[in-house]
Amino acid sequence: MTRVLAACIVVVAWISSARAEPCLGAPARCKYDEGTRLLSASPADPRAAAERFLASYLLDPQTDTLARHALALRMDHQYAASYDAWKKVEHRAERELADAKLAASTSQQVGGDAAKLEADRAAIARARNRLDNVHTQLAELAPRIARVRIRFPDGANRAQIVVSRKGFGDVDATVEITINAGTDSLIFKYPNGTVKELHLVVGAGQIETIVAPGDDSPPSVDREPSADTGEAPIAPRSRSLSPQRWLAIGAGGAGFLVLGAAITFQVQSSSAWDDAVAAGCTDATCPAGRATELGERSNTRAKLALASAITSAVLVGAGVGLWLLDRRAPAHHARSAWQVAPVWGGGLAAWTHTF
């Protein structure tokens, strides 16, 4: 039994300690390199890469880091968040171009040397190339986004209501919010702890006005006059647990079943060894005949117990890892309410889910 428990502890410790080599450089550079590796991996993980690039940018705000963050968001199909990030890159690139032009003009006025003038021209060319690339990205993303304005209920303290895009970051609810065209979601967090998710269906290029859900009621939706797109609302689906968490439960349950088998094998091994000792076996030798047979049976059961314990530890560890890595919201909501509110003409539909 002691050997079984020891094997479980060793395997679980090995699983939990399996991490990448620590980065010894500057934290911002480490995050940047992690994001680059995640984008170039096979398969790539653009969502995790976007998180790393954002963390690097917050530590050391470089335009190239912000551009990579925007690119990773686009690869993850978070087009609205990518569009907003590219707009920030555009602002920085325009400022860099203006600074480069000012530096070149100053060098010419003070009679700078040829090397300095050449460096200034190269800086201007790089800034223009970056700005051209940003404009290309924004043009390609434009057909994939829409915008909404939020109207809060009377008496609501909008300063205490946190609005965020599902998947990435808080947004400024006082201005038009960029969302993915087609379907997207906004999360509303209220001071009393209520969290509501507002699901939207908005046509590409449209600007709609929505009424934020109250902290205890479903939302209504206002639509500004626009052309009929013929889009139909998509009915929501409710699931108590994500498939990944069901898989985690299955893996963990299987691990405990295998652990039961390991314990059974260990008990059988100990019993067979007791019989073998009674028949004349020692730790070193066993007499021929029944004693040898019992000794071999004990050894076989011990090996099966050890293999089962290792398998159990792997399954339980995998179950725990799958559960913790699942990014979905907890399934045990305090209360749940759905409402589908199609808008006249079919251009916008919305429904809300209360957590």
C-alpha cells in the first residue's frame, strides 16, 4: 500500500512540475518571446499569444508589441478587439511619423551630417511602411465589425457598471463599442455582484443602439433606421458544463476507478506474499513448488498495482489540468434568464443571460 501511494505522489508531482524553462531576460521581453513562440507553434495558440503580447506592452509600451497583439487577436477571430488595437497602433504610428519628419527637418535646419540625414529618412520610411500596413489591416477588418451604443436604464449608475467584451478586455460604454459583425457578446457587471451577458446579432457595418440589461431584468433593444439585412436571430444554447469539463470529470473518475484496482492488486500481492512466507519464502529465496508459485503471484500483483497507480495518477492529473484550463464561466449560476428580442426588420437581435 505504501508503494502505491508513493507512486501516485511521484507521478502527480512530475505532472505539476512540468513547465517551460524560466526566462532570465527582462519581463517584457520574456512575455514578447512567449507570445512569438505561441504564434509560431503548431498548432498556434493566438489567444494565449495575445495575452502575452498585451502583458509585454503594459510593461514596455512598444508599437511593434501592440501590433503583434492586434495580429494575434485577429488570428483568434476577435475582430472587434483586433480593430481597436490596430486603431491604437495607427495613432502611435502617426505620432512616430510626425516625430521622424520633425527630426529630419531639424537636422536640415541645423546642417546635420549626411549620416544623420540618411537615418532620419530611413526612420520616415519605416514609419510610413508601418502606417500603410496598419491601414491595410483596418481595411480588411472593417467588413467584419459592427458598432453598438449602450443606453442605460433610468437611475442606473453607469460609472459603477463594468462593461467588457466577451473574450478580451473592458470597454468604454460611453462611446460606440466595436463588436464582431454577425454574433458577439457584451458582459455587464453590476455593483451588487450580478453579471449579465448580452448576446448580439448585428450586421456588418451597422451601428445599433441597445438598452443595457438591468441588474434583475432582461434587456430591451432599440434599433436605429437602417436597411433590412434579412438576418435572423440565432437561438441561444445553454449548457451546464463545457465538453472539456465533462472530459475532465471522466478522466478523474476513471483515475479513481483505476486507483481502486491498484489497491485491490496491492492487497492481493500482500496476501500472496504472506502465504509464500508461510510456505518457506524469505526476502532472498523461495523453495521450489507452491512457495515459488505464491512468490511469483505476489510479484505479478505488485507490478500490476504499481502500473495501475501510475495510470491513476496520470488520469487524475489530466482531469485536474483540463478542469483548470477550461476558460468557460462556472456552470452553477445563481439564477438564469434568457430572452430573445428580435428587432423590426431583422437587422439586430439580442438576448441576455444572467449569471
